Amino acid sequence: MKGEIIAESAVRFVRNFDTPAEKIWAFLTDSSKLPEWYGDGSIEPREGGAVSLMGGHIRGVVTGWRPQKFLAYTWNVFQPGETVSAWPISYLEMALAAAGTGTQLTLI
């Protein structure tokens, strides 16, 4: 058996906010704040936890959970009633770091 290295594409966004990491973390993880940008949904607060966003249209699994520092999860698109997605799985990583008096958010 022979292995093969394949190229993967990724996009990285870096934004600085004049707010503490705790507040940004809440908007990334708190079910009451997720509708602000993801519609109805929830992120189970632990590695291995379920991700359900946009009313279940987006589903995944938490792969990294370090409160106020790092959040990562898989992301897959499902049509209503589907149990298997026709789309490839994506991976999101969000890192928070101190930046002056605020916080830097890096999304990959």
C-alpha cells in the first residue's frame, strides 16, 4: 500500500475586535447568541459534542474545545430529511488571542 500527499485548500480570516475574548466566545458557542449569525442551532460544549446550525441544515462534531481560546468543528450541509450529505465535510477552526486591549479572532 502506498500513501499519497494531497493538497488541501483553506481560507484564513483574521479580525481584531475591541472586546474581551469572553464576549466573542459567547457569540461563537452560546445557543442564545448563535441565531445572530447561524440561525437556530446549538453547539454541545465539549470535544465530541454535536453541532447543529441553521435549523439542522448544517451538522458536525466539535473537534476542539478550549473555552475562550479555541473552537473547532466539522461542518457539513444536509438537505431536509437527508441522513447522508452529498457535500464534502469542511473543518472550521476559530482561535482567540489577546490583541492590545481587545481580542484577535482567526478563522480557518
